[in-house]
Amino acid sequence: MCKFLAEQIFKPGSFPEYTYVSRESLDIGVNYEVRLKQALKISGCLTSIIGPSKMGKTVLCEKVIDLENLVEVSGVDFKLNDDFWTVIGTKAGLPMSGEFIEGKTVKDNTSDDLYYKKDKFVLTKDRVIDYFKENGKVLVLDDFHYAPEDIQLHIAQQLKDAIRKEFKAIVVSLPHRADDAIRKNADLTGRLSLINIENWKNDELEQIAKRGFEKLDINIDDELVKNIAIESLTSPQLMQYICLSICTLLDTDNSKITQIPEEVLKRAYKFTTVNFEYSDVLNTLLLGPNPRGNKRKIYITKSGKELDIYGLIVEAVSINPPSMGFDIEEMKCRIDNLIVNDSKPDKQQIRESLNKLQSIIDEKENIYKVFEWKDGKLYILDPLFLFYLRWGNHK
Ligand SMILES: Nc1ncnc2c1ncn2[C@@H]1O[C@H](COP(=O)(O)OP(=O)(O)OP(=O)(O)O)[C@@H](O)[C@H]1O
Ligand SMILES: [Mg+2]
């Protein structure tokens, strides 16, 4: 029997053939694959998939659509003044312009008696649409939020027209970022199939580890699987990463390991963080806004750290139990529990500091958008960042 390598089983960066987990969408209790298949069958409709980063949007499209029919284009591929159809056509492998020959093929040295007709063409919208229809191709416009805003609207218009002609397309984007051009576009009302990808639940994450280790012929106790799922912070990608780290640390490819030992877990969590580079993000948060010469109050924590309010907020987010969202009550409670001395920051102070951190993040690039403080709640947007806070070597 051919033994699998760990890297073939756990795939944090690409399509996980052996550890693919099918999930039910919460709203109607049908799995996502069926929903997407169904959506693609409704001719004249555009499919919009929205979901948080790294929750399996691209993997879902790759699962449902055969590789040879899938034409993937990313929002970053579109620059101002690019013609939408030229970009799509080129990605699909169509020549931009040229000659095509109709009739019999030209054979060696015998072309005299053969009839053929040469035609010139340039890549046009109609030609691209026909090519997609004739060959059963589906356009997946991934990371749509990365396309510049005015281009998003232009694309939406082009797609609106194309889907009437039975062109099949899926637009994939992050929540709140790009839904205006598609989901709130009046022109597309009634012409959309909407799929919202939810965060992963722990029992769904657990299946990744269970399937993978079974395939590798290695036992792992349910308790350990549960623990890894909790630390994966709703992210299937983290689950894949951690399982692969465990295999690397135990050298499962070359050793005869039959059981995963508990002691490897913490080492694997720490080892996994070496792939994540968030030190600039963390330092920016810890620094907070410019203090303009004022000294900030320092609090002593139970673990002996000296932290200002921004340090306390970061610490409160990182401690147990791991959570992807906190309301102000919970933040206050976590911060209070950290501090030794009597004087503790009040809720108003915590709120104001979170407001300031949010404005700092708003001005920065995407990698800094690790959380969102909105309507009195702090949402962790990037599970990898929280994982880095919990296990990274930055303390
Ligand atoms: N159904 C699944 N079963 C098992 N693992 C999965 C599944 N979906 C996603 N993953 C894991 O998560 C990783 C990230 O998935 P994917 O790239 O599809 O996320 P995404 O939502 O498209 O992210 P982004 O917003 O960055 O484009 C995959 O490479 C895979 O390791
Ligand atoms: Mg993706």
C-alpha cells in the first residue's frame, strides 16, 4: 500500500483533496456544494458568494466546478482602462486577435487542392461569451473586493448583460467590502443567487483532523482533536496548518508513529506561528495613537507585565478562552481579571481606546484589518492574527 505524505493530506494553501469537508449552510440546511450547483443551473442569474477571509470560498468553487471548466480571475487582475472581456478572454486562453481558419485543415504539401477560408478577428465580448457557453466554462471572479470601486460597477454592468446571454459567472468577495456593486445593485435585483459562507463550527473543523490522520493511519484522541479545533479559531486553514505542523514535528513521513501524543500540541501551535508575520501589526496596536507627550497610566498584570490601556486590550483579546468576538462587558471583565491593583480602566476609557485603534487600522493596509470595533462589539476578522497573539513568540 502506498503511504501518503502529510503534505498530500493537509493542505493549508490549496485544494484539500483528502481532507475536504462538506458543510451545511445554516440558513436552509443544504450543503454548500448543492447550493452552488443549483445556483449555476439557474440560467440568467449571477452567483454571489460572500464569506470571511480563508473560510473556503475558493475551495468550494474548485470542488463544484471541474478544473478544466473553471476560469479563475482575481479582482487584482483588473486595472483602470482594462477591457473586462479582454482580461477574461485572455485568462480563458483565447488569443487576443489573429486569424482563424474555417474548412479543411491544411496538410503538408497538398494544400493546393484544399479549400480554406481565413478570417481576421479581435477578441470581442460576444466571442468570449460564445466560447464560455460552447465549452461549458464558468467564470469565477475571485477577490472581487480588490478591484477598484469604479471598475467593480463597470464589471457588474458587463456581467448583467452577459448573464442574460447565459454566461455563467460567480463573484466571490469578503463581507461588507464589495456587496454594493453586486448585491445592492438595483440592476441586478432578481438576477442574483446568493450564497453566504459562515465561519466554521468546531465539529466541522474536527472532521479535517479526523479524516487526515485516519488517511495517514495515525490515531488521534477525540480530546486532542477538540483542542486543535478550538485553537483553530473557526479557520479550516489554521486546522490544516496545525495538523501539518504536528506531522512535521513528529516526522510522520519517515517514522512509524501510530498515535499522536498530547505533548506535541503546544509545540505545534508555536511552530505554526512561524509562518505568520504580524509583528508590525501588533506593534502598531500596542503603540496606539500618538500620546502627544502625555504619559499613559501603567497597569501591573497578574503575570507581572506592565501594560498601558492598549497593551491591556491586546492582552485581553489573546487570553483564554479564545473567542472571535467580544462585547464591551466582556472586554471590561477580561481586562479587570488581568490587573492586580485596584484602579482599573472604566468602560468609557476602553471604548475610547478601541475607537482610536479602529481609526488607526482604517488608515492602514489590508493586513492591519485584523479586527473591527463596531456597534459596541469587537469582531476578530483575521483568525491567523489572533492565533499569532496567542502562540507567537513576541512576548
Ligand atoms: N471544505 C473544506 N474542507 C477542508 N479544508 C478546507 C475547506 N475549505 C477551505 N479549507 C482550507 O482552508 C484554506 C483556505 O480556503 P480558501 O482559499 O478557499 O478560502 P477563501 O475563503 O477563498 O479565502 P480568501 O478570502 O483569502 O480568498 C484551504 O486552502 C484549505 O486548506
Ligand atoms: Mg479565495
